[in-house]
Amino acid sequence: MMASMKQSQLFTKTRKEAPRDEEARNAQLLIRAGFIHKEMAGVYDLLPLGLRVVRKIENIIRDEMDGLGALEIQSSALQKKEAWEQSGRWNDEIVDNWFKTELKSGQQLGLAFTHEEAITSMMKSFISSYRDLPIAVYDIRTIFRNEERAKSGLMRGREFNWKALYSFARSKEEHDTFYEKVKDAYLRIYEKLGLGGSTYLTYALGGSFSPYSHEFQTLSEVGEDTIYISDEQHIAVNEEALNEEVLKDLSLSREELREAKAVEVGNIFSLGEKFSRALNLTFKDENGTEQFVYMGSYGIGITRLVGVIAETMSDERGFIWPESIAPFQVHLLVFGENDTLRIEAENLYHDLKNAGIEVLYDDRSARPGEKLADADLFGIPYRVVLSERSKEQGGVELKERKGDEVEYIAQDRLLAELQQRIETI
Ligand code: ATP
Ligand code: MG
């Protein structure tokens, strides 16, 4: 549970106009609502409301990663070039999006765009015997990529937040079992984020260790990827993998697939021995024979998810956050300066807050129209208004952001009513 708060304490301001230097709808709305601040193209600060959304997504992911038995680490952003030279990925012709820097001594460093090399190298300190395996570690952190185009707001940042998971197994079989579990965990994560219906397990080109890699693609008009969906199986094939062999393998026919635009919100890869060979990560098996560790890596774009959700779960007035990741569960508004009303609102705020509901209480002395517009823009799932009019109607006004219906509820029944409705309590 995250803390409740009064809106008078929120330093961020909402804006009526979208910033002129921003084309992406997700960033326009997020900036207007004060969830993020634009530092430069592709680089954003997360402000209190935006950070709450990110934290909630992280926690949903964290639960599922812990459920897989993976352990959380925090890897470093600064990386030494030696490990990357061993895999060939230090070369700018092979990886074109490095941000590189150097120490005062002149020694070159990279700002992490991923961690396969660093973590493989780190694991050499901890893996030596078959008894040390299997292992999985995950990392929720900032990633740096010198992306050529950064016009999609949070969907393609030059600095962004992700979760990466790396797995280390004794054999392909052991790896495959874990890989399947990750696939299921990912599907549960998107479901919990409210994206279950619009996110497809997508078959993409695999590299050399498995016939396919798997992407998770969420439908969006502004998506950069084209996928071909089987509604019956709720899976998709990425454009690049759409060929007869793949279709046959998946028992799909081209006619039953529909084309759609989508955004890659995650992916999972079997790495095989690619990195363990390059960096010499081995273990002694039961017979004392030296073997290469079999690896996998699995990503989820956390800030990209905020962008996709902002893009797809919003209307002309603002966001419509799913309950699981909304910055607050309830937005309590009081209208006017009447002392009795103010005291009642304050009491309601404390009652809801003490019952474990995350409340944003708009205690400012702003006009009702302004408060209502902000409430629509913020997109908190439940809006409660206390005003002279609501009192005449018997209590408070309750409205869900996603619907149009307004209900009046006695003040002493509000808590029970909300507890019944809010899924995540
Ligand atoms: P894309 O093809 O969109 O550039 P990618 O193949 O480079 O993605 P990975 O390197 O596999 O992506 O990263 C894992 C996940 O991180 C992606 O599935 C995506 O959700 C997210 N991601 C990748 N690049 C960005 C970015 N520039 N901004 C925000 N999220 C990103
Ligand atoms: Mg990329």
C-alpha cells in the first residue's frame, strides 16, 4: 500500500495545453497531468504521480519474479569494456546505441544498455559446480540507449526503466522448463496490468538457440511493430517471422490471421551458451566434467508500459488507469470553503486512509470545474465529491472514471462501498 496525500501538497501543476515540442500522445498527456517532466527528447523525469504508477508496475513484476524463485539484484550502470569486448558487443558497428564515457585516467566505460556480459562475468565468482545451479537473478533499473529516434514519448526513451531477468541452467532441458514458467509469469503480469486482452504472446525470429524467441506485443495504433493475430489462440506472429514454416509449426493458416499495429512490451530469449562461451562461465557436472552454463534473458519495458497504457487507456479528458496501477485508488474532492463541509471532508479522508485505501484528497481552494477537470486528467478510478449539492442528495457523489453513472451515497456507507468495489484491497 502506498501513502495517501493531500493535493495541496503536490507541487506539480496540471496544464490545459499539450507541450508544443512533444508529438506523442502518451507524453503529452503525462506532461499535462504533471506525471513526468521532459528533460530532452527521449529523457524524462518521473514526478510523484508518475513514479507511483511506475512503482506499482514494478511491484506487480517483482511478485511474479519472486514467484519464479529469482533473486533481485541491483546491477551497476557503469560497465567496463573488457567484458563487452569478449562478446564482441563493445564494437559500435555491432551495437549502435551505446552511450560511452571515460574515467579521468582515460579508461573507457559504457552506460549499460543491457547486462548479459556484466552478469555473466559476475556469475563467474559464484558458479563453479552443478550444485550452484540453477540460478535466476533479476534487476529493475534504468537503461541507457542512444536511440536514433525518440519521438514516441515514454515508449522509446534514451533513458528508460526496465526489468531484466537472467537465468543460468545446467542443461537445455533445465533451461526450457524455466523458460516456460517465465512465459506464464509474463502473461500473468500483463493480465494484472489490465493488458491481458490486448497483449499477445508473439512468435519472433529466434536467433540460433531456439526456433523462435517470444515477444509480448500490446495493441496500439502508434505501435512500431506489425503483428499477425490468431484470435482463436490469442497468439501472434511478428511480421519478420511470418513465413510458411512458422505458420505450419504453429498450425496456423495465413487467412485466419489479422494484421495489427503493436508495441513490444517484453521479450524472452534463450541465449544458450552464447555468453557463457564468450566469457567462459562454466560449471563442473556430476562427473567432474567442465560444462558451459545454459542461459536465458527476459526483459520488460516498465516505462514503455506506462507509455502504452497512457496511450491506450485514456480519453479526451485524461487517463483511465486500471486499478492495479493507478497512482491512487480514490480521488476525494471537496467543493467550497464551508467549514462544516471541510471538516467532514477531512474526516472522510482520514477514515478512508486509515482503512488502507490510497486517497488523493483535493483540499485546495480551487473552483469545482478545475478540480473536476484535474480529476478526469489524473484518471484515478474512483472519484468522491463532497459538496453542498451532494449533501442535499444524501451524502457524497461517487463516480467511476471509466463510466458515466453518478451515485449518491451516505457518508457513513462510503468506506464499505469502496471496500467492496476496489479489487486490490
Ligand atoms: P525495440 O525493438 O522496441 O527497440 P528491443 O528489441 O531493442 O526493443 P530489448 O533490448 O529486448 O528491446 O529490451 C527489452 C524490453 O525493453 C523491450 O521489450 C521493451 O519493452 C523495452 N525497451 C527497449 N528499448 C526501449 C526504449 N528505447 N525505451 C523504452 N523501453 C524500451
Ligand atoms: Mg531496440
